[in-house]
Amino acid sequence: MDKTPLTVTALNKYLKHKFDHDVNLQTVLLKGEISNFKRHSRGHLYFTLKDENSQLSAIMFSSKASKLKFDVEDGMNVVVEGSVSLYLRGGSYQIYVNNIVVDGIGQLYVKYEQLKEKLEKQGYFDPRYKKEKPRYPKKIGVCTSDTGAAIRDIITTITRRYPIVEVMIFPTLVQGEHAKTSIVQQIEAANSLKDIDLLIIGRGGGSIEDLWAFNEEVVANAIFNSKIPIISAVGHETDFTIADFVADFRAPTPTAAAELAVPDSQELLISLNNVNRHLNQLIINKHKGLKDHYLRLASSYVFTNPSRIFEQFNMRLDHIMTKLEKNTPYTVVKEKKSQFDQHVSRLNYAYERTIVRNVNQFNNLLNKLEILNPISILQKGYSIAVKEGAVITNVNDIEKDDTFELTVSNGKLHCTVQDKQVKEDDQNG
């Protein structure tokens, strides 16, 4: 044994990789009988799918199992869709189931789910693209068989509810190999006309095979691309066709589609009567209000004594004239001149008082200066003795034989002290 041995885990991982990367095992349709069925408490489904010679373990997780519309049981013949892979820990391969349909029509269900998923991703079911239905259509087109019960139900219901609308029939195959082409052609024919307000397409009930034309992609495209709002009326209360999802509105039966398409004329008459009563009441109330207003005006003094209006205007005119007279240029200038004269008079009076007051103050100051003027004092016989620039005020400020300067009223004398006498009081002091 020259080769290095593998671990069991390594081998299982290798095989799992092979399973997971084989494109033929990613989407597998498998037909068989269910046995050993078990439902886990968390919603997962475990079962065995078998035929006469072989069997295979299968698991369906709760996220997928919750979408099933039937209960899975042992003994059921089914078609499952899923991917095959290896369970690493157990070393066994099994199918991981995405969808289960009862065998017999299983292929159609798978095609239905695949197309539904595709169109949903492309936005065909998005409410943003849904067209609004006219409230009061004038002309309605109907794409259905012209011999079936569906057309009779639609016409009868529309005529009963809203007889003024025009109904145009587009005879359409609704079952069989050529039905899808017929449906598409009639939808396009209705869109080629300019006066169709609303389009009903559909048929009475039937099996999935009977209704299959309404699950075809070309029909879905024609509905989605229609410029006319479409009501899908495939007669199936519980199951939806692809047309139901793509159409702007869905009705469970042709009769329900007709009721959805038009209003009930009886209800409209009731509404009109209610509106009529409401309008009549509004008119009565308005008339009463206008009458009351007229009576109030008629009784007001404006009409009973119109001269009072002119009296008020005359009073107002007199007031305005008085204001105008006060504001004429002559009056304004006269008023300003009077004010100016008053200002001049006050200024003259103030000026005269100021001059008199200043003259009196000047004379008082002059008298004071006269009294204090040394020359005036000298003229009275007084003199000033100065020695070496200092005024002599005391006998003790000078000695015998000192010279000094004596200022009198008309000049100066240069003197010499021959003798000095001191008052007795100063000697004692």
C-alpha cells in the first residue's frame, strides 16, 4: 500500500464536492412514492422516496415545507424538485427538496412555480406597475369564448348593473394548444383600438390542464404590456393562475369580474338622490341666508334714513377743510413768522439782560481793583520801602546807615538810615 490513506471525512468531503458541483444534480425532478414520512417539531419534513427497485432519503426544510398547499402522507405518488447532495456526517446522499407536487400533474405544477418565480423577479407582480381601473368606463372589452357560460355571465351582470356601458367581445380560445396564441392576439387587438377603457380576460372553472393557457409566459407578457387595465377572471376560487398575478385586478369568477368592472347603477341612483337632497338643502339654506341678509340691510339706517350718511360725510368734509386751512402755505408761513418773532424778542431780552449783568460785574471788579491798586494807595500819601528787593515792613528789617529805596506816587527816592526808633510795644515784645 504505497498511497497515503484518506480519512473517512476527507473522502466524504470529496464526494460532497462532486455532488455540489455537478450541474445535473442542482435541479432534479424526481418521481416516486413517499414512505417513512416524519414531520419534525420545527417543521422540517423527512421521508423516503422510492420506486419498485430503489429508494432515496429526502429532506424538506420548514422554510420550503410551509409553502405546500396540501398535507404530505405516506403512499403519495409525487414529483419532487430539489438538489442532490451528500450528508457529510452520515456519509449518505439525499435529495434536498424545494417543492412537492402530486404526480399526474406534477410537471405542470413545476413549470408553474418556475415561471411564477421568474416573473416575480422581473417585477411583473409589482404593485407599482398596476394600472388604475376607470370608475365609470364607457366601453369594456371581453376576451373569452363567445359560446361559453362565462360570456353570458359577464354580459348579464354588466347589463344589470350598468346598462349604459358598451361591451365589445373579442372571441378567444380559452383551452387547448392554440389558446395561448388566441389570448395574446385578442389582447393586442383590444389595445390597437383607442376607445377600450377596460379589458376582462378569462373563462369558467376547470382543471389545471384546462386553465393552463393562462399560465403561459406569452400570455403573461401580453397582460403586462397592455396599455388597457386588465381584470383576470379565470374561474377558480382558491388557485391563482399566472394571469391572476400579472393582471391589474383579479376576480375569482367571470361574474365577480363584471361586478368589479362597473358600478351598480342602483347604488349610483341612491347616491345621486342623496346628493340631490343635499344640494336642495344647501340651496334652501343659502336662500334663507341671503333673505336674512337682505332684511338686515333693509332695516339698517343706510336705507331707512339715507340723509344721515351725507351728514357724516359733511362733518368729515368740514374736518378735512379745517385741517387744510391750517396747512396752507400762507398759514404755515404766518405761523412760522410769528414763532420767529417770538424767538427774536426772547433773544433781544436775553441779550440786554446779559449786557447789563456783565457791565455791573465789570464795574464791581473795577472798584475792587481800584481799592487794591498800590498806586492809589501811594497817591493818598503812603510809600513803600524796599531794601535789596525786599519790602521793609518792620524797623528791625534795617539798620542805621543802611540804604534803601522809597517808592512814592510819582517816583522813587534813594535814602540812608540816619537813625531808627522802635515802638515801645515792639521793644517789650
